Amino acid sequence: MIKYFQSGSRMSQAVVYGGLVHIAGQVAEDRKAGIEGQTSEVLSKVEALLVEAGSSKSKLVAVNIFLPQIGDFDAMNSIYDAWVDSARLPARACVEARLADPDLRIEVTAVAAV
């Protein structure tokens, strides 16, 4: 059975299937915040979706991070490292990529066990 969470006209924010929850790309609402603020907001959104779908950040399997300015890597990691469960580190990729809005500093997708 497939479960959908926070579905809109184009996509769902989370989908559970086969014992995994897939989190759609999350971006910050506060487009004026710097990389640290946007990272904190995005990771909070990821965590809330995981909980809503019956999982948690301690069950993360993979995280993908997209930064339009790779120079933000260290600042983003200062927030990410404090957020992630250091005893259960997921596989991770971080790439430089242009995002849909030039004011966005980060986008994050994730997959976790349920």
C-alpha cells in the first residue's frame, strides 16, 4: 500500500512505500534568511514530514542536498552536523545546482525507513 502526505496539485511532500518514506525536495519559506537560517528551516520541515509519515531522522537512509552556491558548504554543514543523528549517519550527496528561485540557498530530499 502507498501512503501520500501533504499532496498538492503537482506532488506529495512525502510518500511511504515498501517500508521507506521518500521526502520531496524541501526549501525554505523565508527566502531572506541566510544559508544557516534556510538550512535550519529546511531540516525542520524534513523532520516534521518524517514524523508525520511514521519515521524519524534517526532512520534516515539517504539525504541529498542541493546548493546553488557551493561556497555555502561549510556553513550548511555547521547546521546539518548538529541536526543529524551522529550515531546513525545516512548516505549523503551534496551538489551545486541552480534552484527554482534565485533567493533559495538550499534544497533537501531524503529517504528514511519507516
